[in-house]
Amino acid sequence: MGLSRRRIAVGAGALAVGAVALTIAAFGLATSAPSAAPPPAHHGSPAPATTVPTAPAVAAATAPPGGTLVATTHGAIPGYPAPGQPSNATVPGSWFGYPSILPVIASQPGWLKVRLAQRPNGSTTWVQQSDVTLGDTPYAIVVNLATMHLTVFDGGTQILDFAAGIGAPDDPTPPGNYFMTMQYPPPGPGYGPFVLVTSDHSDTIADWENSGDAVIGIHGPIDSYDDSLIGTTGAAISHGCIRLHDADLAQLSVIPPGTPIDIVN
């Protein structure tokens, strides 16, 4: 029997998550037009202001030990190529109806550099600290494609380690530095208790089932055969998504949006 990599489409107009399509209707967006989603920040329109903004004189934000700062935007906000330069993008206030909660990867007084959920993979921008509300997450996830395991850290200490299904050779899971954007209800049987949607996008699939995107998710094993393939060692069986045993996935329910996810070779 070959590897199980079946396609499933759920409704028209969907947010594609690797081998799963999540209905845009549930996100409160028009189901007839996937393009109704906010435009990627890197394609945003320049801010009309011609003057260079001056951020308030505040100390640079710092993350707690072993944790990551996360920034929740105050709606759609300007993005900047560097602190003090004119805006060249718009950071959407939501992505498929879920708030933009973005990990902070650098800071200067009054400014924050954040990761973005939209294509291309690895997109970042600077935002003014006054345009966001800061929080933090103690968690971090590492997916090792070589060992086919997913590891969870809390405050820098490893707390969980699971065998994982990863992308098969023709649709590999793209490595890089990403984050968890939302926790989404399972779109159907086999996906476990929920799907953790990531900011990672397939490099080989541009448009999954006419959804307008192909986003990598962390979810259940799809069926008992794939569950047996994952076993205790992991397996390369998906269209890019990360698959876990249901019991293992359930332990990730505490992971909040903005949590960093590093996918390494």
C-alpha cells in the first residue's frame, strides 16, 4: 500500500492548510472570493503621510527569560522597512477573521520587528510599539524534519517530544522560522481535536483546492493507516502539514497564537 496523502476539500472558498481546506465562511469572510482576505503585508499600500514617523521615547521592549514577546495589532497598522523610515506596507488587523498576533523578533525604543502570517515565507516588518498591545508566550515549538519529531519548550526547557508526520518528498514541509497564527476547529474526521494553523506556506502548492493559498497546519493523522505510519519514529506522508497522534496533538491546546515554530532540517 502506498503512502496515504488524500486530498480533502471543505466547501467553497477556503483557507488551505496543507492537506486540509478550512472554510472561510467560518472565518466571517465571503466564501465566494478567497481574495476577500486581507492583502499580504508586503504588498500593502504605502502610507499617505510624507513625513517620517517619530516613535514615542520608550525603552526597547524585552521578552521574559525563555519566552517570546507577541504583538496584537490595533486593527490594520502601518509597516515600515526600518525604524523611522516611511511606511511601505500595511499589516492586516486580522488574518481570515482571526486577530493578528505576531511574534516580536527585535526591538528598538518605540519600535518592534515582527513576523507576518502572509506569503512569502519569512516575511517581517517593523511596527510602532504604540500600534500594538504587547503580551508574551513561554512556549516554543521545533519541528525537526530529519528526525521527524515535534518538540515543545516551556521557558526554554523541553517538556514534550512527539513523533510526527511531515511532508512527502514531492510536497515537503518548508523549513524556516514561523509561528502559530490561530487554533482552528477540526474541519472533519481524522484531524484531531483542533488544527494549529502556522505562518508557513507550501513551496510546491500555490493554491490548494482553489482556496487561494496552501498553509501548513499541525493536526491529527487523518486515518488509522497514517497513524500507524507515524508510530514512534515519524513518517514523510503529507502534502506539507505536520501530523500528530490525536493524544499528542491534544497536549498542544495550551499553545497560544504568536508562539514561535522553527522548522529545521
